[in-house]
Amino acid sequence: MKKILCFAHRGASGHEPENTLPAVEKAIVLGADWVEVDVYAVEGELIVIHDERLERTTNGSGYVMEKSLGYLRSLDAGKGQKIPTLRELFDLADCRIGVNVELKGPDTAALTISLIDQYIKDRGWHGDQFIVSSFNQRELAKVKELAPHLRAGVIVGGMHRRYSPFATRHAVYSVHPRMDLVNAGFVERAHRRGLRVFVYTVNDPRDIAKMAAMGVDGVFTDFPERIRSLRSLDPIR
Ligand code: G3P
Ligand code: MG
């Protein structure tokens, strides 16, 4: 069986509060290849949080986009952790893991590219240590327009099912489907189009094995150690 890449979903969010710095550190300790995090732009700063509202993951309330950066940074995002900025997250990761930045909020593409390019230029990162992904194909198109050298991933799930015309037009690197949409045909067609297939969110070891058997290239999981145990059967690693 080929090597399957492990993306720690929102960090190792099965172990630490999602999208926090400890979740990123835990992903590294557990040997994940990549960490996936979600971003919004507030007052020109990229912050790392999944929901458009604050209640589920913080002690705040209301919509992220209606708050000041100062308020957002005063909140507890779990175990006393702040909502991190993407900059803080890159600093912590310090080239030790690939970072998949998922653009959740509006107007995040240009800020994300500019930050990534800064870390490539000044901090020893390589371009292939980043993937910028989104459900929002308009935002993702901006990524490829502004930074054709960066890897872009188109996310497929919910209302967002059609990806192939977009993927071809914008030379995207990978398709990130929700697990229930994946079958052998999906994987085969994506590979024929030259796309890697990274599937979310795969936590059950039986599903991990099933995805691996279908030939997917990677999975997003809250429990990176579950991919490693699969790999112990893999002579390549
Ligand atoms: O990027 C894959 C996955 O994170 C997309 O779904 O809702 O967990 O951000 P979500
Ligand atoms: Mg995400």
C-alpha cells in the first residue's frame, strides 16, 4: 500500500483544543506530515478559528467578523489558549511540518499569500510546505492569480460539489473531498486529472484503512497517531 499523508485536522484536535498552538505542537509530536487550520481576516490580521461564530470554541459570543481583533485575542479558545494568529502559528511550526491554510473568511487570499511569501523569503520555508485551500472557489482563484507558484487545494463537500472545471482552469494541486463523497471512481478521475486526493475527516481506523485501499493520497484526521499505526505496516516508511 502506498504511503498516505497525514493532515492533522485543525491541529491534533482530538487531543488539544482545535486550531490552537498546542494542537499544532501535538500534530508535530505525533508525526503528522501536515497541519490543517482555518483562517479569517480581522483588521488585516489572519486569525485561526473554524466557526463564523465564537460560542462553540471560545468563551466569547457573536460573529468573528463583527468583533475587534483586541476582543478576539482576549478570549479563551480552550485550556487558556488564545485564538492564534497565523503568524504565531508559522513561528511555532518553524518549518517542522507542512501547513494547509484553509481560507474560511472573506478577503483572506491576499493576506495569506503575502504572509506565506514572507516566510518563504525570510524564514527558511519552502513553497511546497504550504497548501492553501478553500470551499470558496472565488477566494481560491485569487490565490492562483496572485501566486501561481503556490499549491492550491479545492475542497469538495456540502453545497460545493463541482470542482473539475475550476481545478483545470486554475491548475490546482489537490482536491479535498468529504469522506462520504469518495469512492474508487472519484479517486481514479481525480488522479487522471493530475490531482492529489486528500480526504476529510477520517477518524475511524476502519475508514482510514478503506481510504488507503482506495488509493487516496492523504487524509485529514483529528488523531494523527492513527495514521502512523497504519503506516507501521508500510515498508516505505
Ligand atoms: O480542509 C478540510 C476540512 O477542514 C474542511 O472542513 O469544516 O473541518 O474546515 P472543515
Ligand atoms: Mg478546515
